[in-house]
Amino acid sequence: MFSPATRSVALAATALLAGISLAACSGGDDQDSGRLQVVAAFYPLQYAAERVAGEHADVSNLTQPGKEPHDLSLSVSQVADVATADLVVFEDGFQAAVDSAVEEDRDGPSVNAADAVELKPAGSEGHEEELPEGHEGESAEEHAAHEEEEDHHEHEHEHEHGDLDPHFWQDPLLVADLGDAIAKKLSGIDPAHADDFAANAAALRSDLEALDGEFSTGLQGCERDTVVVNHDAFGYLTKYGVHLEAISGLAPDSEPNAATISDLHDLIREHGITTVFSETLVSPRAAEAIAGDLGIETAVLDPLEGLTAEAEENDGDYLTVMRQNLAELKKANAC
């Protein structure tokens, strides 16, 4: 026989366990909401997926706000999310860890942005690349002899991007193309809501066509058309008549050599450039140093590789950040 005190403890424990069980069941019901689970590799892909999926999916981002996406490493739980999600949206060649998880751990459907949109060749417009530091004064023959070595050095600093520029989201119409690809894939997964996905993709395209028009008209008739940026993440803006010069290449954290800095000084003076752009998520040191040398301004141009924590807190999104970039470009180039 149990004493009254023992029996009271047992009853309390039973009630506590029952409460935990009910809470767990309730939590499970919340998680099993009937919505699809979509995993996006980084912010622009998340934005397109959220717009297209609408209320029919929960979209999570592998790259946290305020984090630079190029060097993302995945936790065990994130690898599991990639493996088990109803859909994964990623860009092959942009994040090695995500590429590996998709290739090794995933059997389900995916949307690869590198296949869904037409990527342009990598490389900014503008001045010819100077010889790397230490090779000044080389003859053409001597320079040719070093080409293979320099090509290898360049590829080491271009991540896994290869010969194509992965930053397609600087062209709003390409984001619309990605939205169409996501809608098509979601319709195959959830045919009951195919009409909704198609309608959402059409609404997204409408918004992005309007944004594209704003860039086209806003960047016409400017006093200047050359822009110096921190890294080569804005090449798709050349469709609007902007000529871009990158301090570094596709790798945002690489350091420019002395020849590149000297060449940029000359170009800035020649074109009367008033602003050197740094960017969010990486150090502004190189842009500030060049601007300081010449006594000109710096400003921020957001490559939108990831949404900053501040932008997320202020309900910012792809459209608002792109419009902020447009305003900065118009101011810098006196449009």
C-alpha cells in the first residue's frame, strides 16, 4: 500500500506526464500543418520561394540573416532538413556545402537556380586587368608565359563559380524566371494548389517587371555611368547601361593588389567618379581606403546575397533593398 503522500506524488507525476504528452501532440499538430516544407539555400532564393508558395509552404533559409552565404557550413540538422524537405531551392556552384548535401543526402525534388535561369559570363566591364603585383614591366611574351599560373591563382579566389556569374538576382526578370521554375516544381509536388502557385508566380513576375522598369528609366541620362563596387556581384546591372569596376573579383573578401588599386585610382579620376561602394556583410576596408586616398565618398550597395538582420527587423525584402540600391546608384551617378 502507498502512503497518502506517496500517492499524491504519483498522481502529480502522472498529471505532469499527461500534460507533456498532450503538449507534444499539440505541437505535432502545429508542425504537421499540411503545408509543404521548402528549404532555400540563401536569401534571394528564399524570397522567390516564399512569394510563389504563399500559404501552402513553410520556407526556411539555410543562411541566417546577417551571415555571408559564400562560406556557409551546414549543421547536422540543416543537412537533415535538406534531405527531408519537400523541395530544396539552391544554386549549384555558389555554396559548396549545400551542393554537397543535395548531391549526397537528397533524393527528392530540387530547383537548381543555375539551371532555371540563364547565367551570364563572369567578369565586370571596364579597364583591362593589370599585371599582378611583381610582374610589372613584363613583355608580352613573358606575360603569356605566366598566364597559366595567373589563371590558376584567379580560379582559387572565385569559389566554385566557374565561368558564369552566379549573382543573377541583380536582374529582376531572372528572379521571375526562377519563380516560374519553382511554381512548376511545386505544382508537381502539390497538384491541388497548382493554380495558386501559378497565380503567385505571375504576381511575382508583375512586381519584378515593374522593378525592372524602374531601373531602366532611373539609370538613363546620368552624368556618369561607371560604378566602382567592392566585389563583382553586380554584373547583371550592365543591362541598364551601368559599367562596373570591381575592387576584388567574385570573392567578396579577397584583397586587391597594388596594380589594381593604382588602376582604379586612374579610372576614378578619369571618369569623375564621386563614390566608391562598399557592401553589406563584408568589410568595407578596401572601398574606404580607395575613397580616402582620393577624397571621395563611400556608400553601401547591397549585393543581396543575404538579407541583413537590420533589414529583416524592418520588414525589408528583395524589392525594398533593390530600390535602395537604385536610389544609391542614381545619387552616385547624378541621374
